[in-house]
Amino acid sequence: MVCQILSPLIFNMLPLVYIVTTLFLGVSDPRLSIVLNLGFSWIPFINSFTTIYFVLPYKQGAKEILFGKCFNANETR
């Protein structure tokens, strides 16, 4: 739950704060801008990953999809 709260703060707010700060101060570092703005592209991945990892029904569903029942040796047909 904490990761679901912190991930938007890290990947959304940190780059936005940097952009606004550099606009007001008129100073920027291109390398840091690139690294921080890459955080925007990670938003969908981090959001879905934290949901799948921390919400039990989604976690069970993902395990079933990834590992499937076809790999279950105890299942009889």
C-alpha cells in the first residue's frame, strides 16, 4: 500500500517539481532532465506492477496466467 502511494509521488511529482523549478530559476542540467523525465514513461509500468504485486486477487490471477494450470502436475484430466 505504501508503494502504491509513493510510486506516483516519485515518478510524477519529482520530474514536475524539477521542471517547474528550472523554469523559475532559469537553470537546467540536460542530463538530469533526461533522467527525471524518463520517470514519466515508467508510470504505467510501476502503477500496474504495484497493483498486481500488492492486491491479492490480482496477484493470484497474474500467477495463474503466467504459470497457468497447464503446469500443475497434480491436476488430473
